[in-house]
Amino acid sequence: MNAINKMAEEYRNRGWVTVPVHPKSKRPISKAWQNRTLEDVHPRNDFSTDENIGVVLGKPSANLVDIDLDCDEAIRVAPLFLPKTDAVFGRSGRPKSHWLYNN
């Protein structure tokens, strides 16, 4: 199993609905991505090695929310104001700019 499939499996185990996304893009491959449910997720088969992974926020993913920190100041103070989470990520130019929580 490749790294993207392992990540999708980890996300599914958290109750998150994953979506295959075009490489180097935020655009989902499926036109009906917003209708996916946890039952539609098959981490070992849904992703190829060059695709990105997206997650459907809200009710489909156990009320998952993304706190999107858009400026350097917000990233610096986030640990002081936001609850601890083990789901923090970002892009190389802005690491730790997304903090995920199940509401």
C-alpha cells in the first residue's frame, strides 16, 4: 500500500470521508464528491500515487471543522488560543496553517 492509501486509511479510521483530488490541485476528481459517505471510502482502491487527498468537512466526517489560519500572526498565536489537536497540517510555504477538530 502506498503512502496516500495509508493516509486515506488513517483518515477513514478517524471517521473522515476522503476524496481523490487532482495532482497539485484542490479540485476533486469526482463530480459528486460532496455526496460521498464513509461507506463510499475505500482507501486501498480510491487513490493512485500521484493524486492528492481531500476530506469532506462537516457532518459526513463526524462534524469535522478546519480552522484555516491565513496569516503568520494567527499561526504564531494558535497554540495559545486553540485546543490541542493531533491534526495540524499545511503546505510547505505555510506549515501548521490548518487545525482540524471534530465538533
